[in-house]
Amino acid sequence: MTPPPPSPLPLPVLKPLPIVRKVARWIPPMVEAQYRGQTLLKEPAVHQQPSVTLKFVICGDSGVGKTSLLWRVKHRKFDAEIKSTIGVDFLILFARILEEDVQVQAWDTAGQERFRALASAYYRHAHAVIIAYDICSERSFMNVPNYISEAQQNASNPLIILVGNKSDRAVDERAVTFERAKEFAVKHNFCLFEVSACDGNHVDDMFVTLIELAYREKVSATRIATSTSSSSTITLKDTKPVKEEEEEEEDQEKKPSCSC
């Protein structure tokens, strides 16, 4: 009896290669010159008192993924069942920049039209505004100018960044190309990032960049104000008008000297 033929060797299981997408972003040259890549997202220490507090507001149409972006950077995961924000939600992030602990208060505004009047009040004292749109939704991108106007009317010269979410979607689903969004960002001198809250692609990169830029702007403005205030105080306290000093000297000369 002839022996049975040997069983064929099992074929190796080929694992799919991870999808690595290039960083799709644009930062104005004057702004990028301030960026040093010295920011790290971190977990807060117990009873930690931050050195600097920054306020961010994220806005955009309903369904573009605003809450999912914050959920991704805070909890390091994506929740497909996350509910739409009603009114305004609040979330705290922590970072470390140049040996300083920074607290970021992120305000998540609802995209529904009936909540817009409520959301506008939360722009006050915002250091940065994230305007999110869905790269698969033409309408969400067309509404970006409305949120820009809203931010500029209610916040005092905030740092504005445009964020195109859902970069993980197929190419044929895309409605807004990066080139088109970049042309708009260049025209208005805004930062631009394309990210994915679903797989986390470039979400950290976007937040880290924005935190550092906002931090540098705030610290720079604070130092200028402190320096100006200090120099003014010294000038007012220590100097005397020259004309007044000369008049006092003349009065002293006119007084008769004592002959005692």
C-alpha cells in the first residue's frame, strides 16, 4: 500500500498593513515659526494646580464629530454610540509645556440651530476656537464661515483652527478635498488639520499643536502687559517733571539765609 501524500503546508496569514496617512495640515508660516513641538498631553497629578489655564471652544454643524474628537483625545477611544450634545458640554484636558502644567477647558457646543444663541455666550475669553466640519459633507464646510463670524463677534481675537473630521472614510465618499480646504485656510490665515476621531489619526497632533500655539500667545501677551505695567509704575513713582524741580530750586535761592 502506498503511503498517503503529505498534507500541504498551511499558507501564512498575512496581516493587513496599518494605514498610514500623511499629515494633512497647513499652518500659517508666521504662526508655525512659534511652534517648537514642546507640548505633551498628560494625566493630571493628584491635587495638581496648573500654572496656566486655556479655554477652547469647539463648534460646527451637528454630526461632524465634535464630541467624538474630544472623547478621543480625553479617553483614547472612539464611541460609535455617543449622543449629540444638548446645549453645551465641558471637558478638561491637561498638558505640559516647558516645565509648566497647563489646563485646557474645552467647551463642546451643540450644532443644532436651536442651541446657537446659547452657545455664543461661551466664546467669551476663549483663547482658541476649533471649527469642525465633515470632509464627507459639503453643507458642513459651506457653513464654516458662519461659525467664523460667530467666533470673531463673541471672542476677543481668538486663535482659529479648521478641522476636517472623518479622514478615515473612503476617497469616493469625500466631498471636500484637502486642497480646497487649504485654499480657504490660506485666504483667511487659519490653521487647518484633517483628522479622524474614529481611528485617532492626527487627533493628538492637532490638539498638541493648538495647545502650544495658544499657550505661547497667552504667555507672550501676559508678559508684555506685565512689562508695560511695571515700567509705567516705575516712571510714575520715581520721576519728577523737570520744570517742577527747577522751580523748587529757584524758590530755595530766593529765600533769605539765616544770619544766626
